[in-house]
Amino acid sequence: MNDVSPKTKMTVFFARFLQVMSLVMVIKFLAIGILESICFDGDFANGAFQVFNPLRRIADGQVLGKDFHYFHGQSIPYLFYPLYMLFGKTIYASELSRHITATVMMFAALLFFSFVFTKKWNKAFLFFGVIMLLSIITKLDDNLFEPRGSLKNVRMILPIFFIGIQLLSTPMMLKSILSGVFLSLSFFVRYGTGISAWRGVSCYRHRISVLLPPL
């Protein structure tokens, strides 16, 4: 049998550690969200009711943008509505949807970006794990994965997908269609969200133009 070098063992151990840590973080934030939803004790003027109020209006047949407005972004309440309806259209249903939707969508967005950046799933999970580790070290994990009052993490999701699409190795036609769809959705969510997505791609393309010599 070939002896495995200590360096290889350490690399494999670190890779497994990142994968297990990422899974634990997913379970942790989902569990926190479910517990906080069931044992609701939220602020009466922030967070929970900023989502619950528009969801009640939509359930009553009102149209967002016509009958009422939502300052965090016109389409954001519709992201939470499916689970809100599924869980029974109560404050608890709203809280479950707020936590589960925000957490799952952010994890999905970061995993998608990790995949398109590394091009391989095994490397993607490692890159994703590094993001998780850095979020813990910098104490940004709560802001990334918990739906705080301003829903910053939800507003970040579409720009992450949009920038990730630019890294896909797909035909230009398909990439253009996907880019148009996600950029349009970003602006529909919130004007600032669309600007953030466009700025991200502009910075990425500028970096490429600087690094690569002209043809």
C-alpha cells in the first residue's frame, strides 16, 4: 500500500471539515428559523410584520404596486407567498416562510456561484465551505443567512445569480437570455438591486479587460 503524505491527509481532513461545517450551518439556520417562528416573540414594528402585512394583503386579493407598495422591493413579498400559503396564512406561516425562504435561497445562490466559479462540484463544495468559514470568522453569518429587518440577504440573491451567470460556460444565446431574465428580475425586486447586479458585472468585465491583452 502507498503511504499517504501528512500534507495530503491534512488537505483531505480540511476538505471534509469544510463540508461538514457547511451542512451544520444549513441545519443550524433552518432550525433557528423554525424555532423562532413557532415561539414567535418578534418586534411589533420590524422584521416579521414587514413581511406579514404585505402577505396578508396579497392573500386578500390586493395587487402589489397597485393597491399598496412595499419599500424593500416590489416583488419580494411574492417570494415568501408560496410557503406562507402552504403553512396556513398565519403570522407563524409568515415567519416560517420568511426564515426558510431567505436561508435556503441564500445558500442556493452561494452554492451556484461556487459551482460556476470553480466549474466542478467537488471544488464548488470546498469553495462554498470557505465562504461559510469566512462568514463565521468575520461574524457576517447571521447577516447573510438570517432575514433581518431590512431583508438584505434576500435582496442580494438575484445579483449573486446574475453575476454567476456571467461565469457559466454556456452558449452566448442562452447566457444572454438568462442574463436578461435575472437582470430584469433584479430591477423588479428593487431599483438598487438591479444597479448592484449591473455594477458587479461591470467590475468583473473591467477586471477581465485589464488582465487580458487586447486581441
